[in-house]
Amino acid sequence: MAERVKHLWIPAVLLVVAACGQQQSAAQPAGAGHASAHASASALPPPVASPTLATLDPCALLSPQDRSAAGVSVLGKPKDIAGARACDWTVPGTFGVTVTVDGKNGLAGLEVAKKTATRTKVGAHPALQVADKKAADGTCAVLLGVGEAASVQIDVSNTGFSDTPLACRRANTVAGLVEPKLP
């Protein structure tokens, strides 16, 4: 019997508490509900800040789903390229891709032969596609501008250093997967 009374008691308390909350709201003067809505909204934690280039992990820029979409079946290996953080994925017998996060050089500060660069845009970011079509060496890069003084560089090299158009398709695919994650 005590067990049954205990279960009946909980819903009764919840009903009384709910009713009290409704009565209190009804008794508030006009406009008071509006002020309390602002007070409770300001008590919420601040939104999480957008990532900055300094906080981006190059190896985390390609999720497992992204790697699958790009034809990358291996995990990336962190590396340093001229003081910039990078991640390298090498698919044995097929191709390699390196993503470099450069917080010191925007697109204008990168040394690129003008005859090999084509201005483009990837998502909301200005970009350069860099490939020497005459050399036909199976390499291509997509360089994404992140503000005036930073960039993210995607470099692809095909095994056997052939088929530059394929390298560019791969670089553009990876750039399209990385770009939405950039500040």
C-alpha cells in the first residue's frame, strides 16, 4: 500500500507545481513576461566561437566521410612544412594529398608562377588552382585564401606523376570538403 501511495504522490506534486507556475504567469503585470524572457535569455551560455585558423588541426579537416568521398582510405599524418602545420594522406599506389594551414601567408603572399595559376572561388573563399599543364606532372594544388594574411593549401600528387587533370579533380574535391570548415 505504501508503494501505491508513493506513486500517486509524485504526479500530484507535479500537477500542483505546474499549476502554480501558470498562476504566477497570469498574475504578472503586462510586459513583465517580456522582461523575464530577456533575463532568462541572458542567462544562457554564450555561443561557441567560430574556429580560427590557429585552432584548426589540418588532420581533422577531412572527416572519415570526407576521406571516403575523396578516395582517401588512410589516416593522415601530421607534419610541418616551412613552419606551417600540415597533414599528409598517402594512398599507396594511387595518390597523395597534403593540407597545409598557413597562418602567415595569404594568397598574395604565396610564391606561385602566374602562368600556372587560375583564379577561382571555392565556397565563400577566394582560391587559386595551380597546375603546370605543359609539364603534365600529375600534380595540382588548390590554395584557399583565409583573410588577407592566411591560407589553406591542398596539394595533390598522383603516383607515377601523370594525369594532371585527375590531380586537379582530386584537389578540387578535397578543397570543397575542407572549405566549409574554414573561418
